[in-house]
Amino acid sequence: MSDEYHRKRHLVWRERVLRRAGYLCEECARYGRRTPATVAHHIKHADAYPELRYDVTNGRALCAACHNKYHPEKGGRRGGED
């Protein structure tokens, strides 16, 4: 994991994304499930859109399972918007 994820600015962004979603996974909610969110996911990848890295509207609150689906390199099965 990058040191970026441990920086205060990222942690504040993460907390705001999770709080905005009520600490529930936004992807699971689409299917009527109430699953705790543990990951703030960049909708538009931070490397490709550095100007959106800390924009709360560029974040989705996800559970670990849903987040992994957006990242095949982490064991997920489908690609996402990231």
C-alpha cells in the first residue's frame, strides 16, 4: 500500500466519503443490502485524475468485497470505472 493512503489528507477524505454514505457500502445498497463500508474508492482513478484525488464527490464508500471487484489485481472478477 502506498504511503499516500496513510497521509492525513487522504484519511480525512476517506472519512468524509464513508460518513457521507452512512458507513454503508453504496454498491451493496443498490441491491438492498446493508453492508458496512470499509473502503473509500476513487471513482476516477487518482493517478489519472490527480485534481480529483481529494474531491469527496469522486469517492464511493464500498465494502472490501465490492472494492475488490473493481480491482482484478486484488482478486476481483470484473473491471470497474477505476
